Amino acid sequence: MLTYKETMNFSGNPTVQVVIIDKSVATNDVRDTLHALGCVIEKFNEAYFVIDVPEELDYQLIRSKLEELVSTDTIEYAEPCLSEQHRD
């Protein structure tokens, strides 16, 4: 079992956890949309994945896409790790 103990260095990259709410939507379609915006994605299962947003990307563009998906009841997301520049 993996256990988180501490963060050694902050990359500056926002990390976002995404859960697919609408089971009729293909997880890969959502992942492909975010990947096309430049996100790095780690899929855990069909309903859950984590995205890493490279620091040089405009996080507001990514957040807007996430909010659009929330508004259609496709996903829910959490932002557990945001750098200072991405918190506003």
C-alpha cells in the first residue's frame, strides 16, 4: 500500500482530481479533451482520474473547461494542490 508522507518539492503544477458523474459519458472522451489542452492525465479507473496541469499552461482555461463539464453534470472535481499563482 502506498502512503503519502510529505511533499518534498512543489513543481508549480496544479493537480486536479476528476470524477465522472455521468456514466453515459466515455471517460476517455473527457480525458482526451483535457489532454488536448495540454494536461497530463493519470487514469485510475473508468470513473476517476487525476490531471497535472503544466505550470506554463493557462490554468483558467483548464478550469473553465472543468466548470463547463460540471455544469452539464458530467464531472465533479477537486483542486487539492494549486500553486499560489493558480489559486485566484
